[in-house]
Amino acid sequence: MTEKEGLGISKKLNVLIAISLRQLLGDKEFGTKSRRHGTGDIARYLDDMGLEAKDIAAVLGSPVQSVRTLLTPTRRK
């Protein structure tokens, strides 16, 4: 394993640990408080943490195309 691959795996594991801790603590701060928290909020959170769409899709159990649609700028509005 190269150093670049190791950093990528480390980043993904850190994000998964952070999500697990948020769920254990009952923290729901993935999006705005004025609307229901859903897959889009979590997908954007994971995207902000540096995960690729295919990895986000695997974590969420959603199709890759659906995740890409959720992450498009026009969809966010």
C-alpha cells in the first residue's frame, strides 16, 4: 500500500468514526435545523469530508447516480 492510498483509507475511516460517534451521542447536526435531516444532508457532510460519490453511496446504501444528483449544486437549493 502506498502512502497516498493509506491517507485515503485513513480519511474514510475517520469520517466513519465521526458519524458513528454522532449517532451514539444523538447529534443530528448534519444540516439546517429548520428542515428534516435526510440522505442529502449526510451525503453533503461526507462529501465535505473528502469522500468520493461511490464511497458515499456505499456508506448510505444508495445508488451512485442518486448520490451524484444530491451533490450537484442546483439540487442543493
